[in-house]
Amino acid sequence: MGARLVLVARDRARAEQVLARVTAQRPAEEQPAAHTVHYADLSRLAEMKRVGAEIAAAEPRIDVLINNAGGLFATRQVTEDGLERTFATNHVAYFVLTQLLLPSLKAAAPARIVNTASEAHTGQKLDFSDLQLAGNYRFRTAYGRSKLANILFTRALARRLAGTGVTANALHPGFVATGLGQRDNRFLGMLVRLAMMVRAEPAERGADTIVYLASSPEVAGVTGKYFERSRPLAPTAEAQDDATARRLWDETARLTGVG
């Protein structure tokens, strides 16, 4: 569609492969798009802040921000910031990068923010007395709560952006074949790969709703919603709780010193 992509990646070799692929896929009649990559570990607060500042300095106007980083970890891991790694990667990175890039998004208004969440939020509830799951870690709970946090963050963000021309929506991409959960623990990786072989759709199918929310005129001006297969869908009651969304925002701002 002619967009110039600015990516964030951890692995330089894999990022270079992606750059080559997206460059090769541009329409032949178009000039080469100057796609770029910034490198960061989005589980680390210092890295989130550094790469956010770098992108903001390099890109004074951003039309679309897609927050899509995610991890699934078999055992509880704590980052150097004292954050449980799933919470840090899947939620805090969204929060910090979005805050740092808001000036560029507002400068490009109308602009859009697209947050990849998941139906895994179903049945989950945030425990503010133990957001880092120090008491009883289960990887499904950690992942599900992080996806609930994505929807709550989107809801609170949309309210705060009212009148700016910047919209924010979340989505469930479907169960798609990616590397999620396969680089941390051998046993978990085997289980995830088996499940994906049996049930998962191609990753391109998972991107459909992301691209729709990023580009379709049908959702121009739509904000604060949750989508599946390019259609709005009501998330769980917990994911629609504005008091919980505000509390999560305040707690994340306290933990990060941002927002």
C-alpha cells in the first residue's frame, strides 16, 4: 500500500530478512521505500525508553503505530526493572512506546494506534496486589492478564486521546503460526508448535485485522474498540471496566515514570 515501515526488533539477522522481504514486495512502479529497523529488547524499560526516543527523534510524523510485541514464558522471569517478563514485554512496552510517540502521532493526525491483544483475556482479572504474579505464576495466567491489560490500556488511551484526531483500537488476531512461546523453554515450545500444527492459521491471516485497523476508511474515527476478523466484538466485562483501566494506567505510569 506504499507505507514506509519503521520496525523494532531484537535479532539483527531476522530483521534484515524482514527488510529484504518487504522491500521486494513493493509494487514495481513505486520508488524503494526507505524501511528502517531500530533494535531493542522490549522487556527492558531502559530499552523501551531509548528506542522510543530514537524513533520520535527520527520520525516527527507517524501515521500508524502498531504495538505487536509479545512473549509467552514457561517460568516466571523478572527483568532488571523488577517486572515479570510477560507483563513487561506484552503490556509495559505498549504503554511506554505509545507515550513517547504520541507527539509524532498527533502531528500526523488523523493517525491510528493498533494494539494486538487476544481472546486469551477471557476469564482473566487483574490482581493489583500482585500484578507481577510473584505469588502463583502460571504462564497462561500471565499471558491472559497481559492481553487483558492491552484492551484496558486501549480503552483508557482512547478516552485520553478524544479530540486529538488519534484513534486507538485493539484486536484478537486469531490463533496463528508464529514463534510465540518457542524460544524460551523447550517443553513449552514443543507444546506450542504441536498446537500450531494442528490448529493455527497462517501468520498472514493474523495480520488481516491489523492491516484493516491501520488502513481501512471504514474505521476512520472509530476508537476504543476491540476487533476480531475485522469486526467489532465486545470483550469481557472485566475488559470494559473503566475503573480498572484507569487504575492500570496509573499503576503503569508509577512503575515506568512515563505517562
